[in-house]
Amino acid sequence: MVTPGADGRFGEFGGRFVPETLIPACQELEVAFVDAWADPSFRKELDDVLHEYAGRPSNITECHNLSDQLGIRLILKREDLNHTGSHKINNVIGQTLLAKRMGKKRIVAETGAGQHGVASATAAALMGLECKVYMGAVDVARQELNVFRMKLLGSEVEAVTSGSQTLKDAVNEAMRDWVATVESTHYCLGSVMGPHPYPFMVRQFHRVIGDEAYVQCNDLLGTTPDFVVACVGGGSNAMGIFSGFVDSPARLIGVEPAGGAAVGRGQPGVVHGMKSYLMQDEHGQVAEAHSISAGLDYPGVGPEHSYLASIGRSEYPTVTDDEVISAFQVMSRAEGIIPALECAHAMAWIIREAPKMQGKTVLMNLSGRGDKDVGQMMNILGGV
Amino acid sequence: MSGRLETALRARIDAGGKCLVPYITGGYPGWVESIRACAANGADAVEIGIPFSDPVMDGPIIQQASQVSLDAGTTPISILHEVRTLDVGIPLAVMCYYNTVFHAGEKRFASDLAAAGISAAIVPDLPLEESGPWTAAADEAGIETVMLAAPTAPDERLPRITERARGFVYSVGLLGVTGERSSLAGTATALAARVKNVTTKPVLVGVGVSNAEQAVEASRVADGVIMGASVVRRMIEGGPDAVGAYIREVREALDTAQW
């Protein structure tokens, strides 16, 4: 694993491209994180909350039915079973503990599907912090249950009406809030993206996924899996599980939506504080992503993914919305597990590629449960 | 050696005056005439915004103008093409986000600016630590890179920023994004004074300087002001004539104030 130096780089990617106002805050956060991460009492508090409150460690589940159908050995890492229903809780518990340690009273967060927003609102309630979540107006409409959850948890939710009104615009608005409130507020960024130290810090908070899975796979298989597969929007759940296997022989597969393929179809660019692969037009304007999944509707990707892709360590294929809709149903019926639409991307790739992986072991990160997507899928499928 | 922008600002300052630099969103309907109106009514330089899809330092008014401009098909190339034909007799700077520079390539972008007759560039999401590749290309092409100083900067950081600044030092008036405010933030003059303490370069206050009265207040400490949202709002509501009248009003307030 790469530990970025003072320049915040993973190879040529990463960095800290933010307004001057935020530079001292990023520097302060970097120092505070490095200090906390090296402090056994902080690590113990983090582990205790993750265990007692969030339910870690999460299980792995061997999918016998799908394995039989597909001719592979499919194992799920069950981040869907965490409190709040996704992997996002790992990061927000880490960041809110850190925010309290830094004396901040308030957090702001962006959210796409609402999973990071709900996790942030949850952790804020637990820790006694004020919380405001920015969410694109398009996403507010398609994820109304999560909007209500955040409000129920005591957070304010602001619908962002600028630009494409999705995740990237929610990030812009959260950053604008932070520029104005930086002295009292911590920006609880939800993925392995943004200015240094966020990509590194968020990966460290999520590497528990990969570290657990590595040991669990060793216990079950006696070896590492042949493939480790996860969906990629900003890329936090994928970086989390990849972290456990980067130094193993496993092939690392990050599945992007066809309409939001930053690595697959983007080129290096700079937005949201980082240099990374980015979907953009010929003049450098950031393109709008289009995906059935609000959580993957993001034109950029975390810089460590760009780095891993650039050195050939991980691969970033795409799947279409139609493949995702099909995989969502296949998994539900075969295993009795309704996946989040985001994770259905990973499932869709596995289903499509299974003929080329016969007899192989495949570990998939089931990063979230599909409850939040049931209403949207009911509209798409017209009932079942 | 001072560049064209710094030379023009120094001439104003040395004559006992205060500098006025309005911001105009490039590509917005009437933007070229608005720049002419600024020049004709006492602006010392004009900052031309190159619209970007994700302007994180801008509040609602400049976001709106940028979006209208982008929707009309504005590109960095189309703006520079029109700037070539502008002969307004005062220096022009561009304000653009870093991806516009990075995407074009630093050397090529700097050379395009120079060829279009642009004197300076302000890149608000390119802090000191990341600025090396751009400033090297800009220096070589003779483009002055304005650096921003923010109220959050510790004392040890300010001299490093002013040292790297060319043209002038942009002293950020408040914690927040561009936009009009009912009063000038206390941080505006406090930071300007801190910056003035560590540099002899012109120091201009921008972000949150919203009317003639606030321009005078900020200039009691600073060498002048940059005015963005209040100018762009007049361009949106009243076109180039309204911009010209407003610049005239601010110019007169700055010229008649007792310092």
C-alpha cells in the first residue's frame, strides 16, 4: 500500500487543489489524523464503537446457489449488515471521533444515494455533533426515504439545485459551506476522494473491510481469492476491500457504471481538490455522470484508484444499467439478499464474466443493502 | 521587473489613488461591452472569469452567470479569441479554475493567454504548494500569477504567498465564497493589514466587497479592491450600461474619500 508523503500523492495522482482558505484546515486535519491513527487509545475507541455500535466484524457469506449457477465459488463480504446498512459507517465513525478530538462542533457531508448522509447523520447523533447534509435535488427525489431518515436522525438536509443536481454538485456545495465555516466545522467527506489527507484517511478507515476479509478468506479457502470485485463511484468500498489484497496475487476489479466511468473513459483532471481520472469534455469541463445508481453517479474517482489503474494493479470494467437491473433481481432470488444498486454493478460484472472464471474463487464486496432502492426498482420493474 | 498589471496598479497607488478591479464573467451576454464600460469608467484592470462547470469558490450570482455562459457554448478558446480584439487600454487578467489550465497544458495555456494579450491569471483552487508547474510556465510566458491570501493563513505562510505573487496579492475578504454581503467582514481589513505588513506589492481585497462604501472601507487599509458579484449582478440585471454606471460610482467614491 502507498502512504502518500507531504505532497499527498499516489504516484502522479492526488494532491491538494483547494482554495487557499482551506489549506490550513487540510494541514490541521492531516496532522490530527496521523496523530490519532498512531494513538492506541484512539484506535481502541474506534474499534470499540465499530464493534459495539456498528456490528463489526462483518461476516463473509458463501453463495452456494449462485456459485452453482455461475460455475464459480462466490463469497460476499457483508458490509450490508453493518448498522445503517452499508460500509459508509466505518468512515464516518472514524471521522466524527476525529472531529470531536479536534474540538469541532459541527460536520457537513455530501451524499449521493444517501448512504453516506445517513451514516453521517447517525454518527453525528451518536457523538452529539450538529450535522448538515448536502444532496443533489435529483437524488433527493429518487432517495426520499434516506432524506427522511437523515431528518429523523436530527440532521438538516439541503437539496442542491446547481449543475447536474447530483453527487458532484453536492460535493461543491459542501466545500462552499466548509470554506465559510472551516473554523468550527469538519467536512466529513464520504469517499476516498478530495484533497489530501482525505483519500488516504478514508482508505485507512475502510481498510478494516479488506483486513477482515483477508483473514476470513484464509480461514475459509486456505488462500486468497482469485478475484476481488467491488463497485466504484468515488471508490471507498473498493479501496477498503482492495487494501487487504493489494499485496496478494488476487486480481482487483473495480466495476464502474457505463455512464460514470472515470477510469474507463476519463482522462487525468483536477476537481474537488484532487488530481485523478475524470470524465470531462474537450475543454476540461467536468462531464455529468449518468447512472441508475445515485451512489455511483460521479464523474471522478479517488486518486488511489487512478494510481492502481495506472500501474496495472487493478482493472476498471463497466456494466450497463440493464445489466445492473438484471443482477439486482438475480441476486435477490438466488440468495435471498437484496443488494444495493451500487453493489449490483459488481454482481452484474461477475455474472457476465463468469464463463471466463470457471472454477475460480471470487470475493465480492456487498457494500450495502438494497432497501433504499426498492421503491426505485418497483417503478422500473412495475412490480414483480 | 514588474509586469503590466503590477505596473498599472502601482501607477494608481503612486499617484495617491486606490485600485479598482472589477470581475466580469466571460461569455455572458454583453460581457465584452461590460469590459469596455469598466475601462471607460475608471477601472484599473479587469478580471475576466472563464466559466467552469464546478466553481467551488463562487456563490450563487457568479455560478448563475457561469452556467448561462456555458449553456451558450462558451469555451476558454472562444473567450480568448474575443479578448484578442479588445483594446481597452488597461491590463486584463483571467480568473479560471485549475482544470482549465491543466487540461490545456500549463505551457500551452500560458502561451495562449499571452497571445490573447492577457497580462495575468488568478487560479483560486491552485494553492502555493501545487502552483509550481503553472507558475513556471506563466513566468516564462510573461503572465503574472496573482496569489490569494486567506484569513485562515498563519503568519508564517503569508510571506511565502506574497513572495510568489505577481501583479498584486489577492487578500480574501472573508471566510466564504464570492457574493454580496450587507457589510464588510471584519476579517477583510484585518487580513489586508497583515498582508501589507509583509509585502510591498499591491494588496487588493476581494470576495465580499459589495458596494462603494465597502470598497472605501476596505481601501482604508488595502491598496484597492476586486469587485465581483455586485458587478456581475448589474450585468445580469442591467447590462453594460448598468456596469459602467456602477464602476463610475465606486471610482468616484474611491477618488473623493478622505484617506
